[in-house]
Amino acid sequence: MPFGSEDLVDDIMRTAPHTIRVFLAFRMACVGCPIATFHTVDDACREHGIDRDRFLAALSDCVPA
């Protein structure tokens, strides 16, 4: 499943719950955050000081366990 920088964080975690481990690995406090409903990947990466391309690559590489 391709993920993009304009995808909402909450949508990603709801439609692909296996991606939650990626958010946690990057120490992003998006899991359970009420702002996740409005934040895009781009917003969240900027807020947390995460390289967006590296994060998107990790999301794309994430495979359900």
C-alpha cells in the first residue's frame, strides 16, 4: 500500500494498523493523539523533526506480522 506525505496520520493507522510500529519506532507520539485526525504525514514529520522521505520509506517497507 503506497503512503504519501499528504495522507492523514490517523487514516494510515486505521487502514493499516501494522504501521503503528513504524510511528513508535520513530518515537512519534501520534498513536492515540487527537491531532492525528488532522495531521498529514508531512505535518507530523515536521512536528517531530523526522526526515519525511525516510519515514515514508519505512512505512512502505512495513509488512504485516
